[in-house]
Amino acid sequence: MTEQGPQLTALLGVIDRPQAAALEAALAGRSLSVDEAMPLVDAEGVALHALAMTADVLRQRQVGDVVTYVVNRNINFTNICIKHCGFCAFSRLHRSEEGYFLDTEEIVRRATEAHALGATEVCIQAGLPPGLDGDHYIDLCRALKAALPSIHIHAFSPEEVIYGALRSRRPIAEYLVRLREAGLDSLPGTSAEILDDAIREVIAKGRISTQQWVEVITTAHKLGIRTTSTMMYGHIESGADQLRHMAVLRSIQEETGGFTEFVPLSFVYAETPMHLRQSAPGLRRGPSANEIIRTHALARVFLGASFRNIQASWVKDGLKLGQWLLSCGVNDLGGTLINESISTSAGAGHGQFVGPAALRRAIRGAGRIPAERSTLYELRKVFERPEDEVEGPLDRIDDADGAFGTYRALTRSSEHRFIMPRRRRGADSERAEEV
């Protein structure tokens, strides 16, 4: 019998030797190379069970039995974008009748509403609208902090940071400093997809390169700005591509320690241009359930001790599968979201909001201890016993779509129709012409 228990020991004795060797090395605390981990990308049947159990053992060693979530609100403030990514069903051209743009006042209103309901974080990401003022993101952070000093601003993907820097004609480091001074607290590590330029050329021609993504992330870390890390999988990439992507993240983390978490993001295919147009040879219809389990478990095994937090995305995979992933190396269920537009527009059917009580029920149903966290994984409250829980205002929302609005309603409403901004002529004057 080994430290991890007789069941896992038995499984390691009957699976293929290269797979067992990789799992044994991980259990011994050794960092796996890509080549050593490669046999695990095909794990099925008994080998998949062994991989999941190994990930669960490592999770317990690293973070124990507490599973976290954050109370946050997503605000995707515009769907207008100059890029035409094949995996994105959210974006619209600037002349589209479905184009919208939420101004700063509306964004602050939405953040204030969420804060009053218990949200500690506002997550802001959007398309890249033409004509955007280079200081728009900076001004937005400043306005949010002025209205809500305690809110955590988790905003702007590396793609948006580069766009803002280009529009303002500033170096990336200087632009990030200005964002930080304006109130930005952390960056989402999205726009990563798969960090392989050949794949990016197929699924998102014109997207920032792997080198640019790494530059923004590492620069942010050096400036003391923490980020998340992500990987979109289940499209044209292979298991080897996934491993190499995670190897890039692990290398950065070992150098900077700036990642708060890793979030595998299932490709939601149904409404995406590259599925509808069949423009990407070999495109899969998202990952299978087994691949979702394997990818999350492999993340815990391969990323090793440098990554404490592996998050499941309920908006991509559903809360029921998210609950099962808590036995496969995962220790975080993400956030309440409140508004979610990007996955929903691509065809995800799991809704845009899950209340804190529902997240706690899922966690407790998996035999774990629920805890509310901050964006940076500081524990705000641990709910050791069910009687510790008190229903909050977000748990009393019966109709989230009616209360908070939806992406579809935004695209059909004339209230927030996109207008092309002109160059600002003064600090307080901005003119725009309707397109």
C-alpha cells in the first residue's frame, strides 16, 4: 500500500507502464516533462480513473478539502470588434444592427448594482471597437474606483491591453502602469486559446501572437499585477498541443508566481463562425465529457505545485459536471457571473448566473467544504457546516435574465446601440457620430 491508498495503487499496477510511471512521478512530487506526460493525453478507461484519482490526491495535498467561488459580475461592454476570430460568436461588425456599447455610466451602474448584492469583483472584457479612445480602459477603471473603492477590478485581456496601448501610443509596460494607477487590480489571462501560432492562424487569424500574450502577462506580473491563465480546448488542437500550452504557463509561473489560477475552457462550437462555415479542417464539436475530465486532471498533475488553483467553468461545462470535476483535481468553481455573453452567444446552455447558495450546494454535494474567496484567493468566509450558511440577496433572484438583462436583449435594443467615437478634443468632451 502506498500513501495514496490501495485503490490508486491497484490502478497504477494494471495500466500501461508509461502512464503509471508518469503518475508515480507526479505523486512523488516531481515535475513532469512534456514527453513524460504525453502518455496521459490518451488516458481512457482504467487509466483515466487513475489519472483522476492521482489529480485528486495532489489536490488534497496542495489545497485540502476547501472548494472556493467568488461573487462577481461579468460586464462584456461591447460586442463590436475589429477582429474576426473563428471561434467567436459574440462579436459584430461596427455597422451591425446588433452592435452595442455600454458607456461608462452604465458600466458603473451595473457594477454598483452587483456590489449592493454582495459582489466583490467586476470582470470586464469586450470586443475591440474601432475608434476606441486609447485612454478608455484607463478612464473606465478610474470611474469604477471612484464609485466603488472596494470593488476588485478584474479586467482587460492581453488582447485588449495591446489594443489600448496601441490606441494610446504607449509601450505595454507604461500602459499597464497607468491602468494599475487608475485602479485595475488584476488581468484575466484570456485570449490565450492555444499558445501555438500555427493553430492561432487557423482559429483566429489576426489575433495577438503567443509571444505578445506572454509579453503582456509577464510584464503584468513584474509590475505586481496578478493574472489568471486559461486554455481553450476541444477544437483543432491535439493533446500534445494542450501539454505544450500548459508547459508555457508553468514556465511563466515558476519565474513570476503571478498566476492565481488555471482555467481550462471547453470550446463551445454551435454558433461559432468556424463551425458554421466549416473553415477549420479537423474541427471537433468541443471536447467530450471524458476529455473534459482528462484535461482538468492532467492540469493538476502536469502543472504541479506551482499552481494551487484549478478552476472548472460551469458556464462552459455545466454545474453537474463541474461538481464531478471536484474529484478530478479541481478546487474552484469560478464565480456567480450574473451576466455572461461570450459563451452564451456561442451556444452554451448553462445560463449566465448561478447564485452563491447553489455553488455551495454543489460543493457540499461533492463532499467538500465551500468557501467564498476574493479574486486573489483570500478566503472571505469558510462554510464549515450547512448551518453556517445564510441566504443572501443574490440567492433570492428568481429571474436573473429579467433582473440583469441578457446578451440577446442588448443586441436587439436601441438604447445602447454602438456609435463610432471621434477623437477626444478635451478631457470632458467627447463627440461621436452614428454609424
